[in-house]
Amino acid sequence: MNEREKGGADWYRKGTEAMQHKNWGYAVECFTNCVRLVPDNVLYRQARVGCIRKSYGDNGTGATMAGMRLMGVRTKIKKGRLSKDWKGIEAAAEEGLAVNPWDAQLFFDLGEATAALDNLGVARYALERAVELDRENVDYNRRLGNFLFERRDYKPARACFERVYKLVPTDTEARSMMSRIDAVSVLDRKGLEDAESTRDVAVEQPAQPVNAYEEDRRARKGQSRPADAPGESAEADLIHAIRKDPQNVGLILRLADLYKLAREFGKSQDQLNKALELSPSNPEIRELILEVQISMLRDDLAEADARAKANPTKERIVEKAKALQADLARKEVELFTLGVENNPADLKRKYELAVRLASRHIKQFSRAIPLLQQAAANPTLKIDALVLLGECFAREGKNDLARRQLEKAIEGLNFTDRPDSFKSAHYLLGRIYEAAGKSEQAEHHYGEVLAVDYEYRDVLKRMEGAGGGQASSIE
């Protein structure tokens, strides 16, 4: 035991004695010294946080006016991120946890910093506490999931991405990560049916230990190399396993996902078509096929857009980009329609489908309206759903119904939380009142938009002529 470890142990003993006497202030001081001397000891961090919580009577909020007192800490962390001062971020996060040890963001910042400093035990502890305190935070779950995947701790990693996918059903990255974890974990366990022959080869020709995560990372970057022996390539092992068991849909889906991650979309679609032949009643496979087709379209569209920007006067090139945009919109409608059919109780999917139906390429407002009416029952979707519902009614010429939805929406709407919805709702209300000849109300709503975005659409022009009672259709 070196001097720092010995010092940490001495302070830990003093801290535990202070805990027994419920002297929380001194216990915090002792455990803070422990952390300073031995920063990679997770137990010291846990004990420190536990005593800080006790010092606040387990009130769940920390010190009085904690939010105000943490403003300086958050500024330090923000500056530290800009300069990648991970030591500084770690110190600031610990300083903040002394003020509020239930702050999920501070634990997340501590986890990010200690991970960057390669203090992986503490990083895991901090990221897990962040998720524990805010289980519905997509960023926290995604970061912890990736961290655990890199550590090859597959089961809890998958649980993180399951939560992300449940929170955001349109998150294809989370869905892909679940499939990737399934594939890589199978290879790590050597759970393929040719495991016996794998061991035989290993006896005849010893190989270096396989890092399944690194192999998968290379595959995603298109850097996979030919396999010299079983276990060296996820793709090769899956192909070999499928040859032994060609009816195994699970293996085929894993291979399809590996190809998708490597952006070999044609190969991925071929495997998904094989899986669909074997399991024609599986709706999830149809969704996966559509996702791959959408990925291909997005790649094509990105290239077409780049060419169109470089050749704005060439009508054929510009029109091709527009046609691909329309194709992509239609394919997304197809995907979300299938998703709603397969998950009729999923209001988030219904909202996402409605967004696509109301887009400028589709304009099927009558189909979007009932979906938005249902989606508005979800508290997290309510305001955005009401704004879009108002727009759909307006585009259908039902201005009175549109006004009612928009006025409901602005009751709980502010620019800081939802800037786009805020501007859209007030602009549409201005248009509706303008068309009805109610210039005072129109000016009020146009003014709300101008106060936050002076160049929004044609709002300035309309503000100046709001008394004209123009009845032009809303576009």
C-alpha cells in the first residue's frame, strides 16, 4: 500500500467513525480527503455522496436555493467542456454534488469527465447514478449504454437502449444498437453452433484474444478484414453459422444489422428479405426493410442535394433532388404507417406519422388530424400535437376549429421550451384573425412572433398590413 492509499484508508476510518456518531459534516470532510488521495476508489465516492445526503436530511433537493448556488458550478463545467479540461470538470462536478447530491446532470458530468480520464470504475458509478435519478433522459441512457457496451457488459447496456427506444420509438440508432449488442454478445459467449470446431481451430492455431467491440467498430467503419480463424470477424462467423442453420431467422437478422451498420445497405436488404421469406408474418422485419430503404434514399438524397447546390441552373439535377425528397417522404409515411398498425397504442408513433402526413411533400391533412387528436392525450406530445392539429385544420379551411386548437396550445407554450411551435402557433393565429378581419388580435399574435424572430416568414409584412382582412390560404 503506497502513502496515498494509506492516507485514504486512515481518512476512511475516521469518516466511518464520524458516521457512527451521525457527525455528517466531518464525515463528508473525511471522505472528500479520501477521494482527493485515491480518486479511483469508487467506495470513497459513494460514501461521500451518502454522507452529503444525510447532512441534508435526505430531502432530495440538497441545500437551500441549490439552483442559484449551482450556477457558477455549471458555468465552470461548460467552460471545461469547451477546453476539454476533464480534471476541472471532475472537480466542479464534485463541488456541485456537495450542494445537491441528487442532481442527475452533475453525476452525468462527473461520469463524462472520469471516463475521459480513464477512471472507469468511478465513471460507471456516476453514469449509473445519473440514469437512476433521471431514467427518462435519452442522452444519459445512450451514454451509459455505449459505455457499458465498450466494457462488454451487454445485458445492462441493452437495457439502456431499450429505454431509449421506448422513449423515442423513431430512434433507429437505439434499435440498431440493441441488434448489435445481441450479435456481439453471441460472439463473445461463443454461442454459435460451431463453437466446438472453434475450439478445435484454437488448439491447432492459437489466436490472439478477440475484442468483439473493436471488431464491430472496424466493421462499422468499413475496415473489417478477412477472418483467419473463427471468432476474428463478426460477419464471417455469422455467415458460417447461417450455413449450418439456414432457417435461423435471428442469425440472419444479426447479419443484416452488421451490414446496415457498415452502410452496406444492399447486402442488409438481401438478408432481411431472406428473413422475411422464413418469417412472413413478422411485422418487425418489414419495418427493418423499410428502415434500410430509407437509409439508402437518404444517402441518394444527400448526393443529389450536393449536386443541385453545385448546379442550381441545371433543371434536371434540381428536379431529381426534389423527386428524391418526395420519395423519402412517402417511404417514411409507409414506415410509420406500418409502425402504427403494429403498435396501435403507441401515441408517439401516431404523432410521428401525422408529422409526415402533414409535410409539404404529402399534405394529407385529413389523415393526420385523427392521429394528432389521439396523440394530444400524451402529456409530452400534447402541445406540439395541438399546434400541428391547428395547422391541419387551417389548411383544410376549418379556421374556427384551427383557432380552438391553437389557443389551447398557447396556454402551455413558451418560446424557451418550444421555439418552433411557439412561432408557428402565434403566426397561424395571426393569419386566422387576419382572414376574419380582426386586426387587433392578428397584430397581437404577429407581435408575439416578431418579439422573438424578426425575420420569421412574412410576419413583418403581415403585421404592417394586418387590417386588410386578407383571406389567402395558409401555406
